[in-house]
Amino acid sequence: MSIPTIVIVTIIIALIFDVINGFHDAANSIATIVSTKVLSPRAAVFWAAFFNFIAMFIFAPKVASTIAKIVHIDASDPAFVYVVLTGLLGAIIWDLITWWWGLPTSSSHALIGGLAGAGIAHKGFDVINWTKLEETMLFIPLAPILGMVIGIIIMIAIYWIFRKWHLQKIDLLFRKGQIISASLYSLGHGGNDAQKTMGIIVALLIAAGIFDANVELSMTNWSTAWIIYSCHLAMALGTAFGGWKIVKTMGMKLSKLKPVHGFCAETAGAMTLFLATQLGIPVSTTHTISGAIVGVGITSRRSGVNWSIVSRIVMAWFVTIPFSAAVAAICFYTVKIFALY
């Protein structure tokens, strides 16, 4: 198969990954608003999809730049096109496995693990940009911890400010407020997650010699604007289809939520994602909202959180990158058997 054909096929697979990412991570955007019955599942997914899409007008593509530089790409070596292809395949396979299990793992870390695994399979450990990888690894525990701490702070502040209000009035107020908080979280989700696939496509086009290594994404330049538009559209479509197994875990099993809790969790998650996206760090939206929900649940009572579900999520922190890397490495070796390069 020629390099141009491989590039086209890989771009298609990358956009499919973006759809799966939106499908897999739909729960992150809508779990709380569905579990509190503020919106129906159907309305919630389309609401989230809309804000996933318009996030491209809000955030600069700094996360995309980070993803594109996880692996040091040598444009003179055509095998790097296969590295990107099999890195994607490893992430997709791992995402689908964890979706089937109903385990809220990270599509972001699966993608990073997939790229790293395929790169190592081709050129060894020297091919990895360890600075970029270490930044991402740092935020594996930091993002949910930030979400949890901010969630606790917001929840305590809400308790204090509205301590003299009647519960029914509070419930009514935050049912309306949760529409805003869910919108903000969906913006953060779209802004961080869609950029990861942008980074993959940029890395692919650099590997194919189509883009210069220092290329920058811009919505005013059609040579790169199509990447931004297509990735956000794919993410929005995936979110619109939803992932109900994970919605059930995130919104209905992790903690018992009321509208005020949903508002605080979504706001805390959005703030964390806005910060990470501004810094250009690809974080797990799944882990971020998980931490925020746990933080909000803790302020009620320790038993307000299902700790067995939390333990499954923490377990996923440690297995996603190495397992997706292993799957991607297997994919690379398999492709190497049949590919002529």
C-alpha cells in the first residue's frame, strides 16, 4: 500500500477514533445532568455535542501540539506513518474493550500509550519525547485531584452561601444552574479531547512529509483548518450517540447526586479542563469529572461515594497507558509483517 493511501486511511481511522472518543466520553459531559434528571438523556447528549463542537472557537490548539510531539518523527523514514496508524489502532482497541466492560478509562491516555507503544516497537525508547510524556503522566493523578479539591471548595462555598435557603428553592435554582455548568464542562471536554486527534493527524502529515515539523494549526488557513473542523465535528457526532454503559457508572453508581452536587462537580471539572487546555496538557476528562464527583460526594458524607467504583477508576490510571502501548506494539509488529517499507 502506497504512503498516500496509508495517510488517507489513517486520517479516516483518526476521525473514527474521535467519534469513538466522543462516544466513550459522552458520560463525562452528561452523567451528572442525566443522573439528577435535569435533562433527559437524549436532550443531554445533543446539548453536550453542540458545546463539544463550538469549543474550537474558544481554545487555542496547544494540546494538539503536545500530542504531535509525543514521538520524535523522522519524515525521511516512511515507517513513522505506520507508527501513527498502529498507535491509533491500539488506542481504539483498548477504548472498545473498556467501553464493553463499562470501565471509565481515558481515551486520551489510550492514545498517548498507543503512540508511545508503536514508536518504541519501531525505534526503541529514544524515539519518545520524554518531557511531553512526563507532563502528561504528571496530570494522570493531578487532574482528578484538582477536580476533587475544587469540587470540595465549591460545594462548601455553596453550603455556606445558601445555608438559610429552603431545600426546594435550592434544588430549583441549581436545576437551572446545571444547564450552565454542563455547558462549560462540555466546552472543556471538546476543547481538550478533540485536539488530541488533531495532534495525531498533524503527526501523520509530518511523517508523510506533507507538513513541516514546525507547522501550527490555524482556523484561518485552510491547509490546517480542515483538521480542526473535522475533528470537532467527529467528536460532536460521537457524543451525540453517547455511551450509556459508562453514563450508568459515572452518574448513577459513583455517587448519589442532586442538582446542586451536579452543578459543583461540572463546574470543578470545567475549571480543571480549562486550565489544562490552556497549558497544552492532554488530560483525561474521565478522571477529571470522576475526581470532581468524588469531591462533591465527600462533602456530604464518606458513604456518599461508592468507593468500589473509585477503586476501579484508580486501577485504570495504572493500566491504560501500558496496556494500550502493548496493544499498539502488537499492531505495529503485525503490520510490519505485511507492509513493505
